[in-house]
Amino acid sequence: MVSKYWGPRTIIFKMNSTDTEVFDTNLLSSEEKDKILNVVNYQSMEDLLQYSITKTRAKNLELHRTNNGLYNSLEDLLQVKGLNNKCLYQFYKSIITGTKNKTSKKVISGLVVTPKITDDNQKEVNTVLGIHVGQDMISWSLLSRDCEILQWQYKSFTRNRVKENLHSLLQIALPIAEKLPKADRYIMQEFGGDNFRKSPKFQQIHMEYLAMNAIILSHLATLSSKFGTAEFVANNMFIIRQNVLQKIYGLVVGNEGISTQYMLQKLMDENSGSLENKERLPSVYIRPEFQEMYNEQSPVNKEQISWSLLIALAFVELVVHERTDMRIRNLT
């Protein structure tokens, strides 16, 4: 038997364990049904994870909606792969009662970036610059606080030697660093992994990437700081920890990474969809000229260009806006 008890400010559900397979949605009021439908129709997979639902089921909900259109009734949800009355009951209850999965903001900061953010000065951040050093390209993305791309560019470079030295890396990185726009925060991604510790060849590549990253950040710090570079670096430059982007953007399946083009296409599709449905805003606003620039690239270039955008977007959403509904809890 299912019953509802109305308290002063919340709804409390009760269900016998033997009756979970026969949960009757008619017991819900029209307002409750509308609230549930609004969530499943207009929230992304990441937003759905705020509630009592697994990652796989949330992904299936979003995929079914993409392929078949908006849900017209709660009965439609039973057609989604992996969903049944038992799990839907828990999901509905968490939506109606407002019981969300919350993650400590302090934990998020420590998991996402180095150094760990200890103050509350992110409220004054208006622009974030994501920078990525690729195999033969440096890309950068300047995002506003409202997640609008203000600049998204790249500069290719040629490696002249099998083994670069510090002087040659300086000649590559510094001219590109001079082209980067100013921002309130400068963000890069941690680079490394087991392969770089096991192979001398990969160790050399690792050191070259670290040197180029350091050259770029050093130039930006010297150019931007007014009261000393040490203080500027501590407060304005951050490194996204390794594997964070793969986890929060679903770029890993099992132990295998997948292309960033999957997420970029999804972001662009959301931009197109927002023109028809104003209730579901895109995660990031990508101007048509930036979409055209991206789509004209080769698959290899797309992969390198994508990272700078995802780096900047992750910092804005997780640190500036302190979103606790993204999948940080899956990080290890």
C-alpha cells in the first residue's frame, strides 16, 4: 500500500516493500505529476543525478527523450530501458520532497583543482580562460560568467626536432602566449599518467608539455600581476586535476577514454534546441561563428580544440557557480 502524509513543509511517502512493483501514479496529484514531468523533460543527465537515480538510468532517460521527444505522462517513463516501478518510486519521491544528492562544496574544490580554493573570491570572477597544449596546437577558450564563449581560437606549431630543448620550447610557446586574452582566471589541465612514468619516450613528452605550460602561465602571470606574481598565481591560476573532465563529461567508458567530439556535438545540439525551447538553456552559448570554426576542423584538430573549452566550462560550472549536481562523486 502507498500513502502520503502532508507535513507543514514537505510530503512524506510510505510504501511497503512488497508493493513496490504496483506503485500507482494515480495516487499523485496533478501538481506532483507536472513537477516530475518538468524535471524529466527539461533537465540534463547531470541535473537528474541530483535526485535518487543511477547514472545509467539518468542517461537512458535523456537518451529516450532525445530520440522520442518529451514525455507526455509518467507512464511513458516505464518505456525507458532499465526503469521500473520500484526505482521510479524512489526517483519520484526525491523530486517531490526536494531531497537532492548534495556534495560538499569544499570537497568539490579539492577534487577539481590545484591549488585548493579556500576563500570565496570566485563571486567576482567574470571571465575564465581555458588553455590546452596539444600535440601540435595550443588552443584557448574565453568564457564569461554566464557560460558564453567570448573567444575560441587556436595556433598550430611545428616541432623542428625529435627531442626539443628548453630554448626551442620557449620559441614555440611564448609567441602564442602573447596572443592570449586577459581573464580573471587562467585554467589548464593536469597532464600525466602511468604511461609517462613507464616509458622514457613518454617521460620526455611529459616534460616538454610541462615546460610549455609553465612558459605560458609564467608569461600571463608577469603580464597580469600588479602586486606580485606569487600572489597572482595563487589566486588566479588553477590546474584542473587529471581525469576530472573525463569523469564529469562522460568521456570515459570503463577504462577507455572516448573522443571529446561526443560532448562538443551535444553542446552544439543543445544550442540549436534552445532556439525552439527557451525553458531548457544550453550549458554553454556557442556563437554560430565558433560552431562553424569547429566544424571545419579535421577530427584530430577538433579533439585538441575541444579541451580548452571543456577546461574553461568545467571551472565556471564547478568552481564559480559551485554546482554540486555534476558527477564529482564518481571521481577516484
